[in-house]
Amino acid sequence: MILKDGDKLLPSYIPSELPHREKQVRDLFEYFKNAIVDPANSSPKYYQLIGPVGSGKTVTALKFGTMLEEAAKESGIALKHVYVNPRQHGATRLMVFRYIVQAVEPSIFSASYGAEELVIELLKYIQKRELYILLTFDELDFMINQTKEPIVYNLTRLNEVLPGTHCNVLGIVFTARSTTYQSKLDEAELSSLGRFYVKFEPYGTNQIYDILERRCYEAVYPGTVGDDVLRYIADVTSPPLGSGDARYALSILYNSCMLAQNLGSPTLNPEHVRKVLSVLNPSVTEEDLMYLPEEERYVLLSIARLLIHSRSPYVSFDQIVAQVEHSGQKGKPRKMELKDVVRYVQDLQNRGIIDVRGLTEIGISSVSANTLDRFLEYLVERLSE
Ligand SMILES: Nc1ncnc2c1ncn2[C@@H]1O[C@H](COP(=O)(O)OP(=O)(O)OP(=O)(O)O)[C@@H](O)[C@H]1O
Ligand SMILES: [Mg+2]
């Protein structure tokens, strides 16, 4: 068995540690902490997190929400973090407010209320109970693309709904993948929301590695997933090969572990990862291989053979040269000049079939080496007829 607790790799799980987003959580906390010192006199604050797919926006907002709830509790303040996502909960104002009201107190909900009434009931209720709310509005850009309703206006003017009273919604964290939604807001919305935002960069290789490593600590048995395999997943999911998406990296890890287990392997090997990569993101097609020059196909075949027998996800250039000569000895004359091997390796990289990370790190990320080997054997056989 490899997976001790596979759920810990799934997106629904909020890990206890967030490597490379701890500062972002702290910054959020710094920004909002005064609100829980004197909540009855604080005015609502807004915060925008902008970053690409899988850069940790949602998980950061969730973590911060829990942290603020706990800090408030320690000061004897009843604060509830409400997370709303229009993609999950509905992308209309009515659906959003229905969801928020039900999350806070189902007994004040009525299906006959419109959006305005729901807001009024909600604000009255939390005021009366001295309950405070922090809201995370995830994927604001999705909402704005779906509806023309002035959701940002409504959310940032909650303090004007019941004039002369204090609004117990202390703040809202918004997230979006880019700032383009701002061009769809009117002046009033922009001025209340503010143009300030915190940018989340895509994760780099070492960052993805750290994230996977920490998650493995909770999810897999010790000694079953090696550093080299994690490094390999990090390499293929971060720039320049990947987009720095932690969700994709975790999904590759999870699926590879499942595959390895199903095959009865005691450990996760690069070959399992390559197989999953070929399924999740197939990029080498039969056609690609058909159009390769014959000599180049030999080089690729050599790389595939080496990879199958190697425990490492990469082989070195020297190994490839030796392997090319070796396959020549098996009755197929392959006397190849060194400079030609260099040229073919370069061309295979340009075609996106292999990854060259240096003279000692040449690998195939996008297709299972076993499949490739069989396919190439078949091609070689047919071509030499
Ligand atoms: N720093 C981190 N540490 C541990 N896990 C992380 C970290 N960042 C992201 N993850 C995990 O990666 C996955 C994607 O993160 P998250 O959902 O926060 O991305 P996002 O920026 O909200 O992406 P999207 O724009 O697609 O909604 C989640 O499973 C999350 O738990
Ligand atoms: Mg998200």
C-alpha cells in the first residue's frame, strides 16, 4: 500500500500547512486583525486575491477564514467565516444571498424572499445576535461573466442597507484569475472595492515540490514515494513545461499513487507518473512519431528503452549515445555520429516529445515509456521491412 490517507491529496482537503502561501495568509490576517479588536466600530474592508489556476487562492482564503474565526473566538467575539463560490452555489444575486443566509442561519431563510429581503433579514439577524461575518467571495470573475447584476455593488454597500446601524459584515475577500473583470465594473463599484489587489504568482518547481512533499507527509506511507518522483512531478507541472498549477500536480500525484497501488507496486515509480501524464495530458500522438525521420526514431527508441529500465525519471546524454550504439549491435546498423545524436535529441525536444533539462536529465513526460517502446518497436520493424 502506498496511500495511507488518499483523501489528503484531494482538492476538498485543507492541509494544515500551506508552503509558500504562509505569508499571504499572514498578510490577510494583518489587514483584517483590527476588525476583531473593536468589531462594533470597524467599517467593512475588502481584499482581492488575483492569480492563475491552482495558485492557491481558494485554499489561502479558507485558511485565513478559519484563522480569523479562531482569533475572534479567543477575544470572545462570535465571528463566522462564510465561503461562497458562484460556480458551486449559483451565479445570480438571489442564489448567492440564499446561500449566504442558509450558511449563517437556516431558520431566517424563506424561499419567497428576494435578494434584498434576504440581505435585510441577514443583517438584522446578525446585529441582534452580535454575530460578525467575514465573507469570501471566490471566483468573482466567473460571476461577473455570468450575470449583469451589480453583485460587487451589493456586496460592498452592505453597510448602507440598514442606515444608522452598524454593519456586522467585517470584510470580504474576493478572488479572481485575472483583473479583467475590473473593466466590467462601473465607477461606483470600483471605488468601493478599490483597485488594490494581491497577486498570486504561478508556483515554481521548488514550490510545487514543497507542496507535494508536505501533502505526502499526511497522505502516503513513509518510504513509498521518493523525492526523485516528486521532483519529476514538480518539473513537469511548473514553468517552463507546466503552468505552476498545484491542483494539477496533486492530481498527477494522486492518480499515480492509485495506479501504482492497483498494479501491486510497493512504491511509486516514474513510470507510473509517465503513464498518468500520458492519460491526463496526451501530447505525443501516433502521427508525431510517424513523421519522425527514421534515425531520430532510433534515438527516441533508445531513450524509451533506457527509461523503462531506469529507476530514475531521467537518463543522461551519454547513456543515450551508448544505447544507440547498442541497438545498432542487434543486427540493425546504427552508426550514428555524435553531432547527429545531439541534433535528434534537440529536435525531439523541439517537438515536445522529450524534455531536456540538461545533459544528464533527459526524460519523457508526456507519454508512458512502455507504450512508446512498443509503438516504436512496431514502427522500426515496419520501416526496416
Ligand atoms: N501552498 C499550498 N500548499 C498546499 N496545498 C496547496 C497550496 N496551494 C494550493 N494547494 C492545493 O492545490 C489545489 C489548488 O489550490 P486552490 O484551489 O487554492 O487554487 P486556486 O488558485 O483557487 O485555483 P482556481 O483559480 O482554479 O480556483 C488545492 O487542492 C489546494 O489545496
Ligand atoms: Mg479557487
